[in-house]
Amino acid sequence: MYNYLDFEKPVADLEGQILELKKLADSGEAVDVAEEIARLEKRVADALRDIYRQLTPWQKAQVARHPDRPHCMDYVESLFSDFTPLAGDRSFGDDSAIVGGFARFRGEPVAIIGQEKGSDTKSRLKHNFGMARPEGYRKAVRIMELAERFQIPMITLVDTAGAYPGIGAEERGQAEAIARSTSKSLSMSVPSVSVIIGEGGSGGAIAIATANKVFMLEHSIYSVISPEGAASILWHDSTRARDAATNMRITAQDLLELKVIDDIIGEPIGGAHRAPEKVIADAGDRIAGAFEELAASATDYREHRREKFLAIGRTL
């Protein structure tokens, strides 16, 4: 059984019935339930298709935050080999919200930086729910500098509600660390590809997402602030997050239309958490294709990045 979102109640009811029928079949009672299970499974598929065909921006935000959605380390473990993580910013300490290091991607060396939210209570606390502190962004800069020194392509996996807003983080220079990470992302001489796999929140996301190619999963979100934060500022009422999400244009489809991102990576009906292996494999294919496109263009990667981000908003 899945963790169902509130708008998935019809699916939850149907899949609950399927589970009960399967338990009945496993009990050994002489009851043939195969036909009924098949009928219910078809109804589930139809219901999911109808629901996910017309998701609102707020519902997409809920899907992007789904606790069972594949996280950064799921991608790292599936797509890369010989992963060697690096820790610490050589100034204050390590930040587990940002993971990074070097690995091989389809036989070629790459540098990896990603935000990890964690998958259970213990790991979520360890990774601070993917909200990085200054030392996390300084670690990211350290990895970028090493990648540039050894001319190794960069891959970033974005999944954060935003940088951590705590007092300690502010005292240690959160804004400056984010700015330096963003600047370094833009100025690297090596090709870079970024994928928003869940939430792309504020400067905490853009600090590692300023890449030559930026992709979003179909039901991920990317915005300057969370819907709840925007609602609190605009209407002094965080419960109006649904209204904020609708007006902010935070979905992959909106951002592709606005030319903020380069392409959308499709998700299975029901979201990435229903078929994580396929989503991760598709993301890997798109990353590989992006590097091939960049290599074929024989472009100056720094200049390409500069023109790409300066062009955002010019044709609106």
C-alpha cells in the first residue's frame, strides 16, 4: 500500500479492496477472486489516469513532496558506480543535507552534487530534510572547484524546500554561501546538467541548479519561494498555499513554457514513487543525452550558461 495523498482517496479505496481480496485468496479459501481483482486493477489504472491528467499546481506540489518519491541517494545508487563521497567544507564542518563527490556515469567520470531529504525519521533528521546550511553550499563549491580543476562534467540533483533559515546558518553566512555557490555554478568551464527531482525551492535550489541543461521531472516544482511562504507574505495566511501555487507558475509545464528549464522528464501515471526504477532510468538517459548534445555543440560552457540565464524573461 502507498502513502496516499488526499486527492487520491478513490484510488486508496480501490487498492484497499484489492488488498483484501488478495488476503482472501492467500488464506486458502476456495474462492476465485482473480476476475474481481483484475476488474478493480483496471478501475485503479483508470482512476489514476483521470486524476493525474488534471492535477492542479497545488496537487503537483504535494506529489513533488511525496515521502516515497525517489530521493537523491536513490539516483546515485542506481545511476552511478564507484561513488566516492566528499565531506566537509574545510572551514566549519560537514552538512548532510548536501551530498556530493565523484563517480562514474556510464563508464565516464563525473562530479555529483545533490540534496538529500531522507526516507525515514532518522535519515530525515540526519539530512535536515534536505535544507542545507552554509557549510553545505561551501562543500558544493569545493566539489565544483575540483571538477573544474580535473575537467570532470558536473551533475546536480535538486530536491529541497529551500536553504535552512536557522539562526546558526544566518550567523555563518547563509546568503553569502548561496551566492558563491550560484556564482561558481555559472562560471565553471566544464559541462553541467541539473535535474529537479522533487522540490526546487528558492536560492537553496538555484545555488546548484544553474547548469547548461536544466530538467524537471513531470510532477516536480521549482519556484522562488514555497507556496506556503508566498501565501504568508501576500495574504498573511499560510493556509492559502493552494492559491499561491496556482498563481506562481511553479510546475514543470509552466517553467518549460517560460523557458526557465530545457525539458521535462516524464513520470508514470501516479507519480515517480509508483515506478521509481523507471523514473531513475529515464533521468539517466536524459542526462546522458544532454552531455552528448553539449559535447556535439563544441560550445564554451561558461558562455553558454551565461547566455542561457540572461535570456530568461527576455521574450515574455
